[in-house]
Amino acid sequence: MGRLPPLNALRMFESAARLLSMHQAAAALHVTPAAVSKQIQALEAFLDVQLFTRAQRRLRLTPAGEQYYAHISTALNSIRLATREVSRMSGSSALKIRAYTTFSMYWLIPRLTSFHGLFPDINTELTTSLRWIDFETEDVDAAIRLGDGNWPGLVALPLVPNILAAVCSPALARTLRRPADLKRTTLLHTLARPDDWRHWLSSLGIDDMEGFHHRSYESSTLVYQAAIEGQGVGIAQKALVLPLIENGDLVFPFKHELDMKAYTYYFVRPANRPVRPELKTFQDWLMTSAKAQA
């Protein structure tokens, strides 16, 4: 039997070949670009063949690299699938879901109590991240992502309407009679969705952002807390902020809302991966829960 190349080098080659970028491959694998480059150089030395060329600062596969990638990507996907299958047979494989922190806190986690009560034998593992998910390299079964739903290679099922609304503390709301009054306070932005305020104001015919005071936070969770503390007016996704409205922490100072239509939250999973029974159960339950709120 011939010698096998180092598995770590194969993983880095497969990621770089798929993304055609050392930097993107490094980000996906949580290593440095230098580490990816070093492993690929070692693989090229092992094979005694050049796998990549650089043209105008762009990474390209050589003919040998294209042929090798076709074989290696198939083999690694088979290894991933076999690993998931064996883990499921042992009963140790949790259903791994990725979502956003704010969506998890205010929408998903409150509903998971129902799921666990209905299906106590299905173990879920929920993680959060703002980064886009790479199902080829990350051990995740499905995710909840925000966007237009047009993602090649993924099944994307819309969950909740993405309706933007202004929110603030009850005390601050008493000083606001019309949107123009917002210039007397501070607009609270989330860095994850920096254009939400611009979209909302533009839908009212206010296209000039001059004269407004601004403050930004990393996530909507922080924006909502700052609004509760009276630090300004936040722009909220209505489906997520309803618990804070219901308990009186926040109010809608204006009736105006903006429906972002197709740009909303989706439940996504790889289209080319077999759907394990636990995932199908979770997906059906999630869609039923979403329809109950609509």
C-alpha cells in the first residue's frame, strides 16, 4: 500500500481549493494563513507536484490540483459522513444547531422547553456565532441564518417575518411624539445590521441621516439592554423583542414598522447531506413553532 499524506495537510488543501483563498481557508479552519500555506507546501513536496498557482494575487488550481481536489473532497466528505453515522449508532451524537445569540436568547431557547418535553431522547447542542457557517468544515447539522435565503447548496426555510420597529424605555417614549423627535435622542445601532436604522427612516421618507446622534453595539442583545436603560432608541426585529415588550421593559414609541420581506431568518441545512431522523424532527417542530407565532 502507498503512503498516505498527512490528514491535516489534506484538510487545509481541500479548504483552500474550495474557497480559492488562503485567508478564507485559514478563517474557516481557525488557523493562520501562514499555517495553511506551510501545510500546502508540505503536501506539494510529498506529492512532488504543484497544486496552486497565483495570478494577479488570485489563487488558482493547477490541472493536477483540480484533479486531486475532486478526489480529496469526495474522500473527506465520505469520512465526515461515516463519522456522523458511527457516532449516531453509538448514541453519542447530539443534534448540533448554530444560531445567533439574540435569536437564541429571545426566540429559540424559550421554545426549546417545548421541544425537549416532546422529544426527551433527542439531545441538542446549541452554539452561537455571527460568522457564516461552512457545513463542509464545521461539525454542525443545521443553522439559523439571516439573509435573503438565496444560498446555493443549502435548503433554506423561512422562519419568522423580519419586521423592523423602533423600541425604547417607557420613560423615553413619553418624550417622543413623531419620528422627527428622534433627533433629540440617540439612535442605537447593532454592528451586525448597521443599515437597519437607515432602512426604517428611509421608509418614512427620511433619507438624510445628518442631525441624528448615533451609538453602536456589537449585537442586538446589547442594543436592547441599552434601550432598557434609557440610553436611546434601538432598532429592533419585532419577532425577537416581543418578550421585552410584553414584560414592559421596552415599548414601541411609534406605530410605523418596516417589513424586510425575503430578508429574514432562515433554517438552513446542506442540500447534499442525508437528513438524519433527529434533524427532520427538529425541523418539523421548528417550522410548526414559527407558524404558530405568525
